Amino acid sequence: MIDIKSFGQRLSELRHNADLKQQDVAEKCFVSIQAVSKWERGQSCPDLLILDDLALALGVKIKDLFGEN
């Protein structure tokens, strides 16, 4: 099971490392800035269909979104 709080923290860290704003990620994933904010705060998770766009936007592999090596 995925800990959405940990996922959100990881997502925020990856976004900062990529020097992106939440708005940048939202535009690249075709979602609202509020959705990205909720993901990072651990209030919700992105849909599985968005993970590919999310990883691409952050310049990482999908497994990196979950902290796997």
C-alpha cells in the first residue's frame, strides 16, 4: 500500500529538484494547480494515467516517484 503523505513529500522534493513550480507541473500533466497541491500535501493521489506525464515533467522514471531505486 502507498503512503500518500510520503508520496506527496517525495513529489514535492522531486519538483523542487527539477526547479519547477506547482503551476509548471500542473500544465505538463493537464491538471489544476490545486490537484498538484493536494498531491504534495498527501490529501489525494494522482490518477494512474497521469503518472507517466508526471514522471516526464519531473525528469524521472515512474518508479522514482515512489522512492524506489
